[in-house]
Amino acid sequence: MTHPARKPRPEEETPQPKKLSRIQVRNRRKIMNAALEVFSSHGYRGATLDQIATEAGLSKPNILYYFEGKEAIHVELLNALMFNWLAPLHKMGPGGDPMTEVLTYVRRKMEMSRQYPRESRLFANEVLQGAPRMGPHLETGLKPLFDEKCAVLADWMAQGKLAKTDPGQLLMSIWAVTQHYADFDAQVNVLIADADAGWKAANSHVDLMFRKLLTP
Amino acid sequence: MTHPARKPRPEEETPQPKKLSRIQVRNRRKIMNAALEVFSSHGYRGATLDQIATEAGLSKPNILYYFEGKEAIHVELLNALMFNWLAPLHKMGPGGDPMTEVLTYVRRKMEMSRQYPRESRLFANEVLQGAPRMGPHLETGLKPLFDEKCAVLADWMAQGKLAKTDPGQLLMSIWAVTQHYADFDAQVNVLIADADAGWKAANSHVDLMFRKLLTP
DNA sequence: GTCTGAGTTTACCAAATGGTAAAAAAGGCA
DNA sequence: TGCCTTTTTTACCATTTGGTAAACTCAGAC
């Protein structure tokens, strides 16, 4: 069989039974993990299958037994991480105090930047270069969520619960500031001597910044 | 002669007479321009000498007549652009109203993002991947300037001219927000329908954000 | 046990890519 | 014009890299 990897993949349009063997689950996870490491630190073109294979502890042809090719790995990685990456934004919504909701979102984004900097850099790399393998995701995944949350924010502002400002710009500035700490880590580390103290300062700073901006 | 490019380059430690012929000036400029275009949109490893050569309207060996290699082009590009990129920060200093000084800096950074998005993405690409070819520049170029301006900001805050906040965090958040519009252009364009209106909104938003943050 | 298919490895290949040698062409100047 | 230097092109090369073929190994069902 030339490409047996076709068969065991259930999550396509045809609802094939999900017969992922233990070995497949384990190795696919290993590959995803290695790919995240390599793609996030070198970008798509800078990453090589050999690097991913070494990082995963597998051979290159073995990698290609599980995935159709380099691009397929990258795309699947983006797909798999997109949901988790947007989870904090999903959680922000009516049902709580507006200011608390927004500041909680900001804090969660900061935690994501600290705990999952590779994910942040993966997306940053991709978007920086024009999002060539993520175009559809931006349109169908991010855009609707963005619009929905803009509406929520606009509503809060109309009710006088938050100071009036452009909701879209607000969201983008939250992303910019919070993800900066992960994406520009190399620069931050040069400028801020004590990483731990710097992180605490960063948290206070972004909290203060958005609190002041949104206090009516 | 194997590498005649050694001779006509004056800006090394030895202060050789700068005998750059018209042709050299013109072609080196063409190459720098092309390299900026290609490196900024594909990253270092994603860029190829062939792409740069095509973009510059020269042949690949001809490129290598003027520069020692791919890496030399990249490094020289970073060197050449660093100064201009930091110019707005140099201008921010005592001698004006503190709030105006900071907000002017913010506005200038926004203008840079709009007018020179390639420069922004070039640096972003480099830093994202750990600044492997820019380490010294961060230490010797950026760090001192950063510390100097932090001191200026701290002084203004101590005088009560600006609200107290961490000066370093302030500077980094200014960079994050302003450069975001250039670096994440592909994403911004998906989320914001009208680019022109979006740009105006962005300018108002960042002005308001930092004004509120810094108002004592 | 043994037989079948899933999983892995060895040995490759073709294209892309950074770089070089050397000849040819183009300037520039007496 | 003739002569020397600078610039450009043509024809290569070695390495890297994504990917494949086919042999081989191993796990589990019977």
C-alpha cells in the first residue's frame, strides 16, 4: 500500500469509523508535538522534516507514513490548535460583569502567552507571512467569533458598562499586547533583566491599561 | 579576482576610501530593496537568492558579486534599517510636554507601521525566530536606548507629569500595539472591512488608550 | 505457532538552493 | 583606438530537502 495513512484517518467528510490504534494515537501526538516545536521556532519554510523527525524520535519516512507531507502536518497543527487558542475569547460573554469579563479575558490571554508561547509563535509566523495556509480559518473561524464578540462589547458600551471605544480595535489591541510577550520573547528577554519580575509587571501593566481604557 | 566585492566596501573597520561607483551604488540599492521585499514576506529561510535576484532584476551570481552571501545581505539589511526604525524613539525626549512627547511617539510609530510595513515584518520575523542574526544589535543598539528612554519616562512620572506605570512595560506595549497593524496585516484585513476607516479608527484607538493610561 | 496487515527502516531520487569558476561584455581612460 | 578594470553572464557544483519504493519487523487474531 502506498499511502496507508489515508485509511486510519477518520476525521474527514466521510464519517469513517475512528479506528486509530494505540500506536497511531501515540505517534501522531509525538509528531504534532515535534512539529509545534519546530514550526514555531523556524517558521514553515525554515522547518525541515528531518528536524521534526528527530524531535519526534521517529524516522522521516515514518513521519510520512502518518501524514501526507510537510504541508499536511502544518495545516493539521493549525487546525488542532485553533480551537484552544480561541477558547478564552469564547468564554468572554454576557453573564458576568463586563469589566471583569474583559479583564479576565486579558488575564487568560496573558497566561496563554506564558504557558503556550509556541502556539502563539506558530500563529504569528503564519500570519506574518500572509497566512497562506490559514486563509479559510481566518474567514470561517476567527471572523465570526470576532464579529460576535464585537457585538457583545458594543452592547456593554451602549449600556454604559464600559467606556465607549471601537470594539474591534479593542480586541486587536488586547491580542497585540498579550501575544507580544510570547512572540517577541527574544527581545523582551534582552530588555527585561528579571524574567519573573518582568512577568508580574507585565500582568499589572496590561490590567491597568485596559482597566483605565474601559472605565466609563 | 574571486571576490572583488571586498574592495569596494568601505564601511568596515579599516577606513578604506569610499570608492563606490555609480553602478555599485545603484545595484546595491536595488538588491537591498529586493531583499527587503523578499525577506520581509517570507522570512530568512523562506527567502531565496533567486527570488531576490528576480525582484532586483539581476542574476543570482551578480547578486553574489555585490554581497558575500545570503546571510550578509540579511545582516546588512537589518543594520541599515535599524537606525531608521528606532528614529522615532530617539526623538522622544525632554524638551516638550511629556504627554505630547509620548503620544507623538505613538503616532509616529503608527505612521511607520503604515508606511513601512515591510521593515516592521522584517524585524518581527527575525525576533520571532529568536533574533539569531540580530542578537548583538539588540544588546548594543536597542537596550541602551530602551534604558535611556525608560529613565526619561520614569522622570516624567516622578514629576507627576504622567501617571505612574512601569516605563519598560509602557514602551513594549506601544511597540506591540503599533507594530501589530503591520505585522498582522493579513489578519487585520480579514477582520476589518474598510481598510481606510480601520486605519483612522486604529489611530484614534491607540491615542485614546495611551492617553487614558498616562493621564495622571 | 503462524499468518496477515500495521508499522518501520534502508536506500534511494529529483528538485531546489546557496554558491563558484571562468569566460564574456561593458566601462572608462590614455 | 587600444588597454585595463569593473561588471555580467553562462555553465556548473555540492548540499539540502521533500518525498518514494520496497524490503523488513512486529503485534495481534486465529
